[in-house]
Amino acid sequence: MAEKLEPAKVLYCGVCSLPAEYCEFGPDFARCKPWLIDNAPDLYPDLLKEANEKGVDNVSDKLQAVGISGADGAATSSSQTGGTSKKEEVKRLPGGKVKKKERQEVIIEKVVRNKRKCITIVKGLEGFGIKLSDASKKLGKKFATGASVVKGPTEKEQIDVQGDIIYDIVEFITDTWPDVPERSIFFIEDGKKVQAG
Amino acid sequence: MFKKFSLEEVSSQNQVKASVQRRIRQSIQEEYPGLETVLEDLLPKKSPLVVVKCPNHLTLVVVNNVPLFFCIRDGPYMPTLRLLHQYPNIMKRFQVDRGAIKFVFSGANIMCPGLTSPGGVLDEEVDTERPVAIYAEGKQHALAIGFTKMSAKDIKSINKGIGVDNMHYLNDGLWKMERLD
């Protein structure tokens, strides 16, 4: 047997570097999908179908919006089809569960420590890409009190600032980090009463 | 096994002398007769063979900055998954059912029920303490490389416990390291 073994050519996904058929187990299937549709359509034929359906939905949506007389009709139909096409973007964890979309909001809470003293808890800054350790330093400096990063009951971390600063803190956050819009800051008053900052 | 593996994990890199190189080639040749014809290309005599030592008694055989084989302690040399994808027929195959795939992807060892269930395929001839390639139900390419803890006959009869140790799997540290520079 003097036959020389030829190395098999394997198509590796450009996004996750796995063999294309294993992309669904890779770290981010949603990102692999557009690559897969272009390069390996035969492996995931349902993907192609999904993409086509989405395209059809969008087209019919536009037609409906134009054709239907009356603004009300157009608004409701477009919102309906908008809802279904968003389903594709939902990230699926390996167990089949759906990862909850992380909402970008800052929650400010006041907790009483002693009878006179209280602390202000700021949660959700990391959703805006803010480094919590830097933020806590700035907060402490500005308000001349102690501020620290603390691990909350879930895995999320929060900033504890000594004293009651909820009124000044909204202005401070929007000034220091202009990315944070005022409407995404919420106070907690007796259960999540969503009082917009 | 290679869950966390990066360039920092390497404790030493040595270019080996010809006698050691010959010994390595010989043991690989015995283990994988299917590779005989291509062994000249993979491990050329002239090209410097580098042996990389890592914690946990792990040795990597590297040619041209590309890791090709690895071995634990003095165990048999096992090919990296990238090499196995190119030459799929050099190792015996086991197949696990679909449900086990996601566990193997996080480095779990392969339990007997995964191999004996309807989606699994066992190669009867495989003995214990041998390297095998793990494939998945419905997939064309190897998923992982394992070291059998029980022979195929035992796996079938006892059907309990760990059947194959998962040594190297897709997207682990060694897979991500295509080149060592």
C-alpha cells in the first residue's frame, strides 16, 4: 500500500473556528449564521429558509404600511411583523433556554443602615460599559463619602455609597458619563415603582 | 484537559536531538500505522522537532510552530484535533449521541450510557487505555479525542461510569492555539 494519504479539507467557520457543522454548539451561533448562509448553505438548510422568510416578512410589511389606508392600520401591522422577525435574534443557550435580554438601565436604591444613616446603592452602570471601580472612586470623591463595589445577591455587582445622595447622583451620572440618558435611570420606591430619574 | 491552555502555560520549549526525534517518530508510527505514508511530511527528519513541556506532565510535539501531537506522562502520543480532521481514518471511532455533545464541548468525560444509547456507536475491538476519536451522532467530523478507561466490551456490559476520558475537545485551549508563536 504505497498510497499516500491525502489530508481532508475541512471547512472551518470563519467566526467560531469550529467545523461548520458544530457552529450551533459554538459560543455565538447568531454571529455564525450570516457567515454560514454565505459559505455553507447546505449544512443548515433551515437557516436559508428562515432568512428568506424574514426577507419576505419585511417586504410584505413595507407593502402593507404603504397600501393600507389610515395610519392606525399601518402602525399595528408593522408592529406585529416587527415582533416576529425579532425572534431570530434571540440567543439560545446550550440547554435550549433563552438568555434574557440585558436591559440597559441604572437603578438607584436607598437602604437604611442605622436610624439616621443610610446608603445609596447604584446598580446597572456596567450595562453602559462603565468600569465600576473607577465609578466608585469618582462617586466617593465627589460626594466626600465612602463608596465601594459590592457583590449583590445575584452575580451582579453594585456600588454602595454612604449617605443619601439620590437627588444629586442623577445629575452627577449624566454629567460624568454622557452616554447614560436620564430616562434610563430609575429609583426604587417601595417595590420597583419605576420612577424615571 | 486543555480547558485552560495558553502560551503562558508553557514551561519549556526544547529542540530535540535526532535520537529523541527518531524515538518519537517510531512510537507514533507504531500507534498510527495509517499515518505511515504521510509521516515523512508531518515529521520530516530535517526539520527541527520541538518538544514543548507544560504543567501536568503534558508534552506537545510541535513542528514549524504548529502542535501536532501531545501526550500525558509516558502515555501514547495523540494527534491534535486539527490533525485528526485532516486524516480522519487513523484512529478508532466512538460515537456519542446528540445529547452528549454539549457536555463534551465543556470538557466532560464520556459516560458509558452516551455510547450505548441508540445514537451511540462502539467499536468492539477497542481495548482499555487506548486513544480513540469521538464523533457525534449526525456529524461528519471528530468532536474530541479521548483515552478509554474501559474496553468496549466492558462499556457495553457494565454501562455505568466513565467510559472514555476526554483529553482534547473542540474549542478547548489546545484547539484555539493553532500556532505557537
